[in-house]
Amino acid sequence: MPQSLNLPQQLIRLISEPAFVIDQKAGIYAVNHAACDTLNFSCEELLQMHFAEIDHNLNAEDWHTNWQTYKQSETSSHATLYNN
């Protein structure tokens, strides 16, 4: 694994299912190869996208509330249907 990757980027690449790290504005911060293969985008393309562009379940208006809930949890996950 390249030394330039930070810990979340390194860890997410070990997951065999599509996985993302999303920031507080729902920007895609890290993505694994399974997500790229599933969505038919390169990692570089996904890292330039907003999660709402690929997630049917993401309500952009409610993202701030969701983010606050995720932030207060020790762990979090978000089930979705991908746009592809």
C-alpha cells in the first residue's frame, strides 16, 4: 500500500464490499476498489463526487442532521441503493 495514504484510506481498501468514507458535506473522502468496480467509476472520479450523486437514499437536506448523529456514534454505517 502506498505510504502517502492516510489511515482511513488504507483501512477502507481492505474491505471487500463497496465502502466509502464520507465527510461532513457528504463529499467522498476515501473509496475502495469494490465501490469503483460496482459503480463503474475510477477511484479518482468518485473522489471528485458528492455522495448524493451515487446514493438514491441520501436526502441532501437532511445530511447535516445525519452527520451530527454519525458524529456522536462510535461507529456508523449507511445502507444505500447506488445509482449506476
